Amino acid sequence: MILHTVNQSPLQNQTLRSCLRLIKPGSTLLLIENGVYGALAESTASAEVLTALDKVSIYALEPDLKARSLLNKLLPGIQLAGYDTFVDLVEGHSTVQNWI
Amino acid sequence: MSNDPINDPIKKKFLFVHRKAPYGSFQGREFIDAGLMAAAFEQELSMLFMDDGLFILLDQQQPAAIQSKDFSEPVKKFSSYGIDKVFVDAVSMKERGLDTGDFVIDVNILDTNTLSELMDDQDIILSS
């Protein structure tokens, strides 16, 4: 299985949308840097992310959420990842696709 | 004396359009600092936050978590620099599910038509 990472805001470009279009069920998506805006509960990208949550695990990097003051605005179902989890996710997947 | 730059400096209307999210790069941060600098030269300044630039205004950012400088810190200095024209695009706000209670300073929320007029009214527009 592939670990996908996205570091771009879905409100600024199509990177997250392309990832969600191609990601296979059962895969894992980790939102990092400005990618964590994809974890917002009430944005124009929320519906697509919510739909994706039915088939993929989605994590958001907690330090990036904290820096941006987003911890209290998250979609239910998004899992928080610290740097330790980030390392575990990379280690636990055979391939990493970085959507940058 | 119409050409005395010391006692009668030329004043222009500047609009800074903040469109980039904080922390992804330092472009946005340097752009905010440039705005403060323009204020020091006593120009007529307006600040507009739209698109992902709105996220610069969020209260309670904790940049220590990623060893970064606080992007909202220069925004908090706006009033002490005499910058009181701070505008936010209503459409961008709605797209992100944000409301005024989320912001670190008081802002004026403008609809699309009013924003177009604001832009029309400027001498110089700078955008990030």
C-alpha cells in the first residue's frame, strides 16, 4: 500500500483533489504543512475529504495544525499524527507518494 | 512648494492583497512586514485578506510547534502602525467556514462588488 502525503492547501490548488481521485481504497493519506487545510470541517473541500474518509485513512500532522490554529476546526474522522506517527506511517508503507 | 519631499511627501493609496496561507513559505510573512514598512513611510494603506491569506488572521496560532515565527504577530501591530483599514473578502471567508470570532484583530468584511471598487480606488496594488 502507498502512503500519500499532500502539502498544498486544497483551497489554493488541485493537488489534494488529484490525490483523492487516484488514491486506492485502504490507502493512507497524511496531510502536512499547508495540506492540513484539507482537514477543515467547513470548507469547500470538506465534502470531498469526508467522502474519501469512507475508503481511506486520513491523518493530519498535529504540529502543523497547532501552528495554524486549526485543532478546533477539524472534520470528524481525521486522525492526528505527531512526528512519531509520521515516521511509523512511512516505515509501515512500501511506497510514499508525495503530492507537492 | 509642491515638490518638497520632506515637508510635503507624496502620499499614495496602497493596497496590500494577502492571498497566501501562513507557514507554507515565508513569502507571506515578508509581504506582511513590507506592509508595515510602507506604513512607516506614512502612505495611505489598506490591507485586504482573501483566499488562503485569511488564515494569517486566525487567533491562537502556536508556531512554536513547528519552530516558526508567528505570522499573526505583525498583524497585531497594524493599529500601532496606524493601519486601520483591514478588509476581508466575504466569499473567501465562507469558502473556509470562518467567522469574525476566529480573527486576531477587528476587520471589515466586504462583498465582491465593494472589493472591486476598493481595488479601483488605489494608486498601487501589491499582492502575495
